[in-house]
Amino acid sequence: MTTTRQFGSDIPHLPTDEPYGKRDVPRGPAPLYLRALAGLLDLGIVAIPLVLGWYIVDSLRDDNGGGQADRVVFGGAAVAIALGLALWNRGFREGNTGQSSGKGWVGLVTRDTDTHDAIGPTRSLQRLFRRSGTEVVRENTASDEGFAVREKDVSVAAIRRRRLVGLGVLVILLGLVLLASVAVGARPLSFAEIFHALFEPDGSQTDIIVRTLRGPRTALGLVVGMALGVAGALIQGHTRNPLADAGLLGLNAGAAFLVVLSMYLFGFSAPSEYLWFAFAGSFAASVIVFGLSSIGNGAASPLSLALAGAAVAFFLQAMTNAIIIVDQSSLDSYRFWVVGSVAGRGFDVLWQVLPFLIIGLILALVSTPGLNVLSLGEDVARSLGTNIAASRALGVVAITLLTGAATAACGPIAFIGLVVPHVARAITGPDYRWLVPYAGLLGGVMLVTADVIGRVVVRPGELQVGIVLAVFGAPFFIALVRRRKLASL
């Protein structure tokens, strides 16, 4: 007789009451050394801007060419950044998710002692002085005991409230940046001199510096930054391309070509002389691009706009290069214009472009409801009764006015139209009724801040704002792309 051996019959069996494979999860508060390490990491995040601010303020001593206003501006900015980081890290982040940056790196969680849930931003900030009712545990302890983060309030009222608060904060920040732009420069000033120049001018040297040099460039930087930010949001919305900016539609190339042509034919060198040529070049390029993209099906699609814009931009850039290669004087004038700068522009330049900027901003705000519908897709927009051709034409006119006037006044300035819409979209979401105002305010803050930095880093000389934006904007945009993966439009 043959017996069949069953598979696994020779494997010893564990007793059924033995906890085979069960995790050993620690209970109770986290060890003191882990909490101390997390606290040091969080403190380091706040200390970095303070240390950098101290070095900058120390470098702006009177014997180094600095002034009272310079030290107050940069010292105050360092303190404000440190406080903002502390509020975000130890307040909102730790209160809503249970983890500050330091606790996240170490693997700790702050929770309510009784409910084992997140404690909220208010109680998280209060933990700096009163820790009753809260505890810090290991991450696996919190997960095993059912820790839950705070859900974000997504009601209409809460979203509107957050957006209004954000606009208020941006307006205050913009006011501070404008004050810094008036106060900081190659010539150190005190706040008493700045106040005298603004409200009681008598024609002194400091009055001339504030009212005829820093005042015009501050105002021009504000309106140009707002125009480029709004134009970038409109371009990305109409082309549905997250990498689109004014260069994609050939507007910068059109302005550059006619500026170089005016320098070559008429010998123009001052911004007030070739201003209208730059504007005409941007307008002509937009008409050509819009016309080429409409050939065939009679409507300009996002893809056809991008392709036509790239073709026109390459052609105009080739024509520009042909002129500056054969004429040295045109090259000398063009290379200072093409880097982008608000320096050396007076109120005469601002008054000439201001009407176009105002009209462009009004048209941009008017076009936002139609752009919201277009973002759903052309088929959906058409089914809802939207005139796609009219909406896109209105957007192209607004883009042309804003970008053309800004480029004519200050030259092609990169990165604002590319970066600012992504930052605004991260705050407001895809609603263009809020995205466009946010993009305008953020653009103004970004350009004026870059101009202030350019006046200090190579003192007593200056770096053009286009160079500063390229140096700081490229790493920032790379970080933004890696964090948000370029949200689809």
C-alpha cells in the first residue's frame, strides 16, 4: 500500500496564540532627544533668514556706503521672512498635519492628547507657551492609534474669505516693497530725507533723487510688473500651455525687431525715442500670429497659436540678428535694451504707456469669465453658448496691449509672465476671476523687489532687473515645477 505525502506536512506549525508578524509599536510620548532634534531643525529654518539679514545689514554700514533706510529695509525684511516661516511651519503646517518641517524629518507627530487628532493652527502656536492637552509621539504611534489631519474647509464662503485675505496681504506687501524701492539705492538716504522729498520738496539733491529717479522707476516697475503678470496668466489660459509666456506668441521678438530697425535706420538710442516702434512691433506680431493660427478652420486653437507664435518669433529673431551683426552701433544700443531694465526711464515713458496698460488691464478683467469657460474645453464652451473667436480675440488684444506696452517701456523681461501665474494658481485655484488680480499684484511685487535687489548686490553699480529675475527666477521655477508637477490647464 502506497501513502501520499501531503505538501507542507513536514513544516512545523506555530501555536495559534503566538502573535506572529505583529508590529511592535511604541506607546506614549516620543523620546526627549527626538523632540529636541526636531526643535533645533525648526529653529534653523527661522534662523537662516535672520543670519543672512544680519550679514546684509552689517555690510550696509555707513563706512561701506550703506544708509539708515537700507539697513531698516533689509533688516525688517529678514525679520518678516523669519516670522512668516515660523507662522507657516509651527502654526498652519503643524496644526493641520501634525508635523512641522523638523518633526517631519525626524518622524514625529503633534496631536491632541484625548482625541489623537491634529490640534489646529491656533493651538499649535499656543504650544510655544502652553502645552497642556497636546503631546508629541512617533509617527508610527500616531498612525496606529488613528491620527487624522484636519480637513481643509472647501465651502464657498471659506474659499472666498481666504482669497480676500490673500489679496489684503498682497496689497500690504506691495506697499512695503514700493517704500523699499524709494528708500534703497546707490545714494544712502535717511527716512527724514525721504519724507521731506515726498511731502515737502525744496529742490535739494535728495529731493531730485527721490522724485525724478527713484519715483518714476518705482511706478514704472509696478505697472510693468502687473502688466506682465496678468499677460502671462492670459497667455497660459488661452494657449492652455503651462510653459507659455510673451515670447511664445512672438510679442517680444516683434518688439525687438522694430526697436533694432529704428536704431539702424534713425539712430534712436533713448527709450522715449523707440518706445512706439517697440509697441508697434508687438502689435504687428500678435496680428500675424493670430492671423496665421486662424488659417484653415477659421478659429485660433491653442496648438495653432503656439505653433504660429514660435514660427514668427524665430523669423523675427533671425531678422534682428541680421541687423545687429552688420551694424555695430545698433548692437551697442540693442544689448542694453534687450536685458530689460526700469532704470533711466522717467515719467515721460510712463505716461506714454500708461493708457495702454490701463485699457489692457480692463480688458483682461472683462475676459476672465469667458476664459473660465474656455478652460473647460472648446466643445463645452461652444455648447454653453460662448463665442470662442470673440473671447480669444478679446484675450489677444489684452495680451498685446499689456505685453507690448511693458516691453516697449522696459525691454523684454523674462520669468514674470512664466512664474507668476503658477504662484497665483497655487493660491487661488483655476478661477481666472481671482487668478488675474493675484497675478497682477504678484507681478508688481516680484519686479519691484528684483529691482531693489539689483541696486544693492553690485553697489555702487546696478544689475538690470532682467538679469536679477533670471538669476533668482530660474531656480524658483525649477523648484515650483518639481513641487507642483506643472498643474494642467
